Amino acid sequence: MSELPAELVDIVEPAQVATQASPVWLIIVIAIVLLVSVLAVMRWWLHGKARRRTLRRLRQFRVEFATGRVSPRALAYAVAVELRTCLQTHRVSTNPPATVRSDAQRTAWCSFVARLDLLRYQPGSDLEPEQVSALLRDAAHWVRRAR
């Protein structure tokens, strides 16, 4: 046997680092957090995109009505379709959207839907420019409140 010098006999190897695999786990956790963050931002951006598209369409309706290219009844139907799409519901009814919490807001929603229904279903209903402006302003208000 080879003899070791006496001073080297009591030297102990350094202990292995217990967290040797931790950089891999850290990278995985960071990647998962980044992925979830990116998905959340994309969902928020896509929903905002639908809202912006609806608001742009409401502005177009105002111009089309002012130039006489659309009748009051067709305007009311177009507003209802845009609201239905933005609020992701099958039809615009007196049941308020989920974002409506107070009684005053429920009353305002029911009033808005009643005006919209009056325009859509009552034959011969005519609108003044101020009424069109109020209807489109209220529709934009409800679109902005949508989730």
C-alpha cells in the first residue's frame, strides 16, 4: 500500500451542494411564470381589441346615420348586434350584464334596452340627431363597462 503523508489523512472532501439541480428548477419556474404572464397579457389585449373594435363601429354608425346611409331602425339593430357581440351574450335583454352591480345602473341598463327595443320593434319610429347621439353614447358606456 502506498502511504499517504500524515497531513493529508485528515482532509475531507467538500460536501456536494444540496441544491445542485436548483438552477434547472429555477429556470422552469421562471419559464412558467413568464408563460402565464404572456397568456394573461394576450387575453387582456384581445379583449381590449374587441372593445376598441366595437367602439370604432359605434362611431361609424354615428357618421352613417348623419349622412343618411342608415335608417333609425337599422341603426338600432346594428347597435344591438355590436352590444351582443361585445358583451358575449345571445341577445340584448333587460337582464343587465354581470358588470352591473348597483340598482341605479340596473335601472339605466333597463332604460337603455327599452329605448333600443322601441327603435327596433316599433314601426315608423324616428330619431332626432340628439337621440342618436344619446343612444350611441349610452351604448359606448356599456361597451366600456364590459369585462
